[in-house]
Amino acid sequence: GAVVSQHPSRVICKSGTSVKIECRSLDFQATTMFWYRQFPKQSLMLMATSNEGSKATYEQGVEKDKFLINHASLTLSTLTVTSAHPEDSSFYICSALVSYEQYFGPGTRLTVT
Amino acid sequence: RKEVEQDPGPFNVPEGATVVFNCTYSNSASQSFFWYRQDCRKEPKLLMSVYSSGNEDGRFTAQLNRASQYISLLIRDSKLSDSATYLCVVNIPTSGTYKYIFGTGTRLKVLA
């Protein structure tokens, strides 16, 4: 299957700081990538759909000014959590769309202290 | 009603058993269906895509029933390594594009 990388895999930051997470498709080009968040013992919740060269589409309840998404190339999408707070601590996972199938990155575990 | 529903389990089965998971979806316009496997604190990995009535891959068989709006995943001859959470994912058309909706997952524990 297609390979998607994500960086960093784990990050601890202080409240009020910003964190950038990168999602890369390694052996293919991805016009569409998705960003999800997963809290413990819960399922994945879609945050936004990232399309190369255009603005991201955010799900209801997700603040676009807090979760900045940039998809500047066909192999890279970034999610920046701005002014992070402890309640933003979660597992953030990206995926890239290949035909109709999604391939996931390994995820980023964010802890905000 | 949730868009995608799964029994959370856990399903505790002995090695070698056959186990079936069901997943129901509410949107009859759903186009594509998938089963993913997620291990604890890891990302989901695609197990099977289900585009027509169903398909089989080794010990895994997925079936789709559009009339009743459910998808099933059957695992034969369960192995210890099959222990994981199985996620049902449905592709739903929305506002000129598609959205992927995840079920909450079904936990499977295969016991020695």
C-alpha cells in the first residue's frame, strides 16, 4: 500500500505555544489528505479535509483559526495547532487518499502541559 | 441514529474460532465501504475495501448488504495476532464530494 509519514511522532509543548505537524506521502502524490483526531478509547474524528492548492474544508466545531492547515504541494500537508491548551492533547493522524482508499500516517501524540 | 454503528465489544474468542463483526450505516447513498484494523496507540491500517457484494482475502471475508445497509467482516481461524480494534468506514457523498465516516470500532481479543 501507499506510504504516509508523519512528523513528529510525539511532542510535548507548553500551554500557549504552537505546534506544527507534517504529513507526507512518500511514494505517491496526494491531492487530498485528511486530518483526524482521536481521544483515548474513542474513534477517529475528522477535523478537516485538505486539498492541494486550495483552502481546507473544516468539520463543524473545528476552529479553522486554531487548527491551521496548509497543503502547499502534492506530497505535503501541515497542521498547526495554535495557542495549544491541555484539552488539545490528543492523537492526531493524517491520511492520504489514493483512489477511494485512505492510507494513514503513524500519528502524532500531542501533550500540552 | 449514528451514521455508522458498530458493536464496541470486546469480543473474546479462543484461537481458531470464527468471529463475525457487523456494521450498519444510515445513508443509503453510501458508495464505498472499508474495514480497517487499529492496534493500540497506532494508526489504522486498511484491511479490506468492499465495493460490490463482498470480497475475500485469506482468512478474512467482507460482505455488503445494501438492502439492509450493513457490512460484515468474518475472520476464520483466529490468530492471537488478530487481536485489535476493527473499524468500519463508510464513504458518504456530501456537498459534491465525499466524506469518510468511521465507526467506533469493535475490539477483538483472541485468547490462547
